[in-house]
Amino acid sequence: MTSAPDVPLEESAIAAIERACLRLVHAFNHRADERDHDGILALFTEDCLYDFAGKEFRGTAALRSALAAGPSDRGMVHMSSDVIVDVLDEQSATSRGHVLIAEIFGSERAPVRFASFADEYRLTDKGWRIQRRRLRHTLTPVTDKA
């Protein structure tokens, strides 16, 4: 990933694109925590690819099905950090960062998970949207199997 666009952009244009992409990262977290499936889908392009730990969901219809299949008693908190946005040109950008995910299912608390993500963004007629998201768990709880 590089932050040097093919066509030089004004610093203010780069900053505006970075801000729009960071907002997508944070909006995803809030909407996921609120279980706002329609809100999540509105952040993606119709032809999106969501790669969740190796499981791929292509297009918003597949992503909608995956979201609907999740447990209804799940509570979550997503906290992203270390997000770096690279502006490629006036219509595309990428980012990478980390996310801490705390979950609860009914009254059962799940382990806190750490993951890294890489996004690709595209400027659409509806504004900036996530075209591709790749999420990989980076730290998982260590269990004593002895």
C-alpha cells in the first residue's frame, strides 16, 4: 500500500478522503455494536467483498444473510486503533488497522478478540464506500489443554 497517488492531489483533498474513510471505519463499529444491519450495508458498495477470517461474502445480499444469521442475543463493542489510510487517487483509497472486539451472548461473556483489518474504498455516487474488507484475528485467548 502506498500513499503516493498516481496524479498529485492537493493536501486538502487527501485529508478529506482520509477523513471520509476513517468515518467509514468508525461508522462500521458503531453500527455493528447497535446491530444496525441496514446501516452496515449502507457503508458498502453493492459489489463488495467481506472476507471474515477466510469466509468470503460477495455482494450486499450475501453480507445481509451473514449478518442476519448472527446470534440475536449478541452484544458487542468494537474499538479500532492504529488506522492508516492511504489515498491512491481521487476515487480509491485503502486502510489498515486493528480492532478489539468484546462480546456477550445473553449472559455469557465471550473472550475479548483482537483482529487486524484491511479495507479498500471507492468513491461512488453515494459517497465513499467500503468495497472490500478483510478481517483476520491476530490474538486469540490461550487455553490450557493439559
